[in-house]
Amino acid sequence: MSKKKPRQRKAAAQKQDGRPTLADGLGGDTLDQLKKAKLALLKTEKEEEERRLAQKAKERREREKTMSFGELLDQYGDKGSKY
């Protein structure tokens, strides 16, 4: 059996090309601002998702408060324990 030669990765080959990247073209301050903006956007998206889930849970609890015992039994059935 012959051993296979390791293949060079494309990323390593691209860096050796010497072509400038977008990060090289942007100033350090601009790149830092973009990174901060990305983090802020991710944070706001996460907060919005948490707010949406909390609102959904609150609406479910409100619907369950107004349900009769029969409706709750139909919905949850035998999911509970015997005791």
C-alpha cells in the first residue's frame, strides 16, 4: 500500500498568493467598529428571541388559566403521573 501525499489546504494556498484581503484594506479602527457592531447585533437578536419566548410562554399560561378542567384534561390527558 502506498502512502498518500498530504493535500495542501486552499486557505493556506490563498494566504501565500499575496493578494490583499478585506481586513487588510480596512483600517484597524474600522474593523474593530464592525466587530463591535456585529456583537451588538447578535446581542439584540438574542434578547429579542428571549423576549419572544417569554411572551409566548405568558400567552400559553393565560390561555390555560381560562381553560376548563375538561379542556385541560383533553389537552394533557395521561401525561401526568398517577400520584
